[in-house]
Amino acid sequence: MMTERSAGPEEATPEANESAAVLPASDRDGAPVGLAQATPGVTSDRPIPTSAQGNDLGMEAVSVEAESPGAAFVYALGQVEPRFPTLAVEKEFAQVAGQGDASGLTDRQALQSLLSEPSNRYLARQLCWVFTIEGLETYILHPRVVEDLDLLVEAVRPAPKRTDIDVVIGVMGPIAPPELCNALMVPIVVFDHLYSFDVDTLLGAIPRPEKAKVSQWEAATEEVFSRVTQMNDNAGATDADRALNYLSVRYPGIYHKAAEKFAANASLTAVEVRPSRLSSTRNVVDVIFTYTDRTTDVTDKLFVRVDVTEEFPFLVTKISPYFERGA
């Protein structure tokens, strides 16, 4: 759906197509501005562990294999936020910030500039990378390979907006110990892919049907994206959440059909996910969209079938009419 940079949105599958300078000057306590600060007294002299592969990331080595039986997969939409795990890391940032001139830069621009410097990668490795969903701290992110630390750094935007979205795809690990991220105890997600965009760019990249008016098309896509991604406290961890999030960023068909139904004076009245009757050896779900005519109250149901068996969901059936079947 979108052109992918190293951290850019993925290209849609064939089926789906149908289908930044240094930190600002320290404050009076010597802590750089623009990043969440460690709580005084929450410090640790405990050495930061390193994995067998040399993955020095300021967190416990987490070994979670996507192929292991019972692996809990995550396909979540939210925002990446860097945090100080300890007071020592916070003070190190302050010292590095004092060595440069960040005149004219906002706090966020200075932070992004500092982290982008290759010589400061050691600082990026020491940070705690928190993933928030709707403003709630939901996961702590851990790249499976150290090279993917770059994806986390690139997710730190110099001028963040509320419409910025980061997509994380990975495997859920254990609850973080309190010493890992300044007493924040949420699940660790070992990610295999992370890409970033803003909602306007995503929706603007969806091909507009020839008969759809620009204003109506924009309103329809915004409505559907909001409804799908914000329903039922979507944390991207259940099969239903993963299917919905996948469709919202990878399958334009749901937006095309919504625009068509809105133009026909119908409302999107429900979105639900059910196990598919085709589920046997694979974990397949049906995502059902219910539209109700605003004049007659007659409902019309459409569905998309998604395979969520493994870490990366994929489209099984394009959007089609859905018919209720008896037990």
C-alpha cells in the first residue's frame, strides 16, 4: 500500500492489492529535556545483561521463537517512546548533550538528532523502548537482532503528531522485571518488523475509486480506520486484534467497500471477528462488516477471511458477501 523505506510500511501482497545536533541543554538537575526521566532513587548498580549474540540492549536477553508451540504473536498499532531505564543512563545523556549546540531545535528534534548519530548508538542501546497504544504503556520492545535497533531510532520523529503510527510485528515474551525499565512491568515484545507512518500518508496511498468524490473518500477511509483500530481496546495480541490491524494497514478492499456503502446511504454498524468454519489445521478468522441502510434498516454483511496461524497474517478471501448459516 505504501513505498517502504527501511522502516516504512510494507508493500501489500498481490492478494491485498485486490484485496536527528544533540539533546538540548540540561535542566538544573543535569537531566536532558525531551525524554521521560528516571524516578529519583530508582537506580541500579546491576550490570546490563548481554545476550549470547552480543545484543547489548539494556534489557534481559529474551529468547522467544516465533515457531515455538503456543507462541503469542503481536501485530499492534501505536507509538514508540524512548525512556531512561536508570538514573545513570539519564546522566550520561545529559553529559553528551552538554558537548554540543542544539540552538534552534525543539526538545524532540534534539533528541532525534542525538540518537541518529552513529557515535551515540551506545546510548540508544541503553534506552528502554516503550510501545504505547492510545496513550497506555502496553509493551517494552526488544529487537530480535541488534541491527533492528535502527528501526527504533527511526521511529523517534523530530516533530511527532497524534496521527503518527508505528506498527510492531513480533512475539510476546515475559513480563519485564522491575529493574529493566524503571519499574514498568508490561510484557516484552521481541519484534521482527517495525515500520512507521502517519495516518494521512497511509490513507492517501490507498487508490481512490474512480466514482468516489475526494471529500467522501477521505471521510470514509478515516472512519473505517478509526473504527477498526480502536474497537475493544485493541492491543494487537489476540487473533481478532491482529486480523483487524492487518486489514487496516494492508488491505484496501475494506476502504473501497466502505466508500461504496456510505455513498449508498448505509452506516457501518458493526465489526466482528469469528473463527472461520475453514479452521482446521490453520487458524483462520472471518472479519465481518455489517452495514445498515439508513432508510430501511436493512442490513448487509460483508466479510474478509484472514489466516492468523503464524506471526505474519495474510489474506485468504477478499471482501465478499457474508451469509449467516444455521448451526
